[in-house]
Amino acid sequence: MAGRAAARSPGGRVDGRRDGSLGHVFCVAVELDDPTRSRALALVRELRDPAIPDEETGVRVDELERILCCPHVISLMFFREPELSDEEVIEEALKYQPFAL
């Protein structure tokens, strides 16, 4: 089943809309504008900070995944070998291409 038409977000990305039956978000990759890229970079840095309380991570992860449209951005941040820099995390996440099943 196809998702509804995508709408352009203020950040320059095209954000998908939820398919009511499955709840998946469909995204089409485009370039991030500078303020949105800066926010994504700040979120990566905040999430990598060991001092951040666990109860504050969920909202940040959700925002980062929404900005980047990459469901495995956390894996890129914490489980990639060799470890990626904060900027490399953003670049790799932007390469993500969703696929239809």
C-alpha cells in the first residue's frame, strides 16, 4: 500500500506522512538546510553525551530520526566500526534510502 503524498518540511527535507494501516513513515531524501543540519548535529552531540539523563533521550532520538529520515541513526552513532564523527553520522544517515517491500 502506498503512503500519501509527501510534504516539504521547513528544514528542506521531504517528510513522509504516516500510512494509517501500518504506521510507517515514508521519506524521500533531499539536502538539509543549514539550520536543520546544525540542529541534527547538536542532537547527535547531545545524544552522545554520557551525562544526558535517559528520560531525555527519547524525544531527541525521535527528532533526529524525523530530521534525517533514517531509522538506524542510533546504530551509526554507537555501533559503527570504526566510530564515525558527529558529522560523518549525519552524512551516512542522509545516504539512507528507504525501500518498498
